[in-house]
Amino acid sequence: MSVTATARITACADGRGSTVLPVLRSEGPLALRRTRSPDPAYARVTVVGAMSAPLGGDRLTIEARAEDGARVAVDSAAATVALPGAGPDAGPASYDVRLSVGEGAELHWLPEQIVSAHGSDLDMTTRADLAGSARLVLREEQILGRHGEPTGRLSTRLTVRRSGRPLLDQQLSYGPGAPGGWDGAAVLGGHRAVGQLLVVDPAFDDGPPAPLLLGPTAALTPLAGPAVLVTALAADARLLRAVLDEALEGLLKEAKALREP
């Protein structure tokens, strides 16, 4: 039996330099928990999987809103594993992430990896709508197959709009049914860990970082807007995270330096 569930997060500035969470609604396999933040200026929410999901046929959605002036970080307790459905007619699962960041607000969306298990079928979409002075840090990681197994089918689409105008729209497809050669030398080159890191910060309006290779299988690319996209391939999840973490640390330092007088 498939599951349909929507979890909702709303973060608001409390007027005293901190952020409160007036809406924290869990549903189905999506359990939301307030967790301790290392920075008291940020609220922190951790997504905890309450059951195995997404399975074939499931329809899961997470909505996160950072209202004007709010600062919130959302992570997850463990990787999300896409699994086959209970029967041959289950159909693909869908996992939708909808993010909204208001004026002067900041959202860090840093979940653990999506693992595409053999036989699974998942369509994942992430949509972010940003105000002009909003800041966003977004990381997505896809692991194609568990250890020693081929991947399932995984389609992802990331769409970001700033002040109502398109900033980024990219779609990736892997596994059975994807265009031929998706894992060939010109695309993944046999790697099974794929990641994207997006940093949007108005500080980059005046001084965006220059394009940069971050190794043989990773690159930093400034976008047409105050944003930077890092894309990376790696042999496994650990190596992928190391590349993205190093890039994020450098970008946050650079943005902070640009904001300081």
C-alpha cells in the first residue's frame, strides 16, 4: 500500500536575534525534530525517517518556509533509501521538496544522501523560491546503488527562482530507462556518487567566485545571479561529501568576507 504524506516547517524571526519554529508538522514516514543548533542564531530541524520510504507508489513532500529575517538549517538523521514497491503495479515513487526563503532570511538545506537501491523507481523534485535578499545553501547527493548492486531508476530536478526569475533549472536521470550512456565516460565515468552544492548569497552580486576545477571530477561554476554551483562525482559517499564540505567552507568564508565592510 502506497503512502501519501506532507511534512511542513515554518521558521520565523523572533525579533530578538533568534528564530522560532511555529509550524513543525510531521506526517507518515517524515518525522520532524527540533535539534540543538551549534549557532544560536539559527533554528535547526532534523528529518527522521519513521518507516522505510520512499517505496514504489509513495508520494512524499516536505515544505520548508523561512519567513523574512529567519535563519534555519534543515538536515536529516540518515540517508534516504529509495526501495522497490510491494508489487509490479506500484509505479514510481515521488519525493518533492518545496523551499521558500523570505527577505533577509537564510535557509541551509543539508539532508543526507538519496540512495537509489536496485529495482527502485523515484522521481525527485526540489523547488526553491527566494526573495531578492535571501540566502540559500542547498546540497543534494545521489548514491547510485547500495554496495555491490546496480542502481535503480532515479530522476532529479532542481529549480530555483529568485525574485520571481529563473536562477537554475537542471534535471538529471540515472539507471534503467535513462538516456543511453548516462554512466559512460562522458557523463559519470563509472562513478556512483553524484552531488550538487548551490550557494545563493547577495554578497556575490559584486564579486562572484571565478570558475574553478576542484579536482578531476568536481567543478565550481558561478551562475548568472549571486549564486555558485558546485557539481562533483566520486567513487563513494564519503569522498563526495569531503569534496562538497571543503567547497562549502570556502564559499561561506568568501561570502562572509564580501559582506564585511
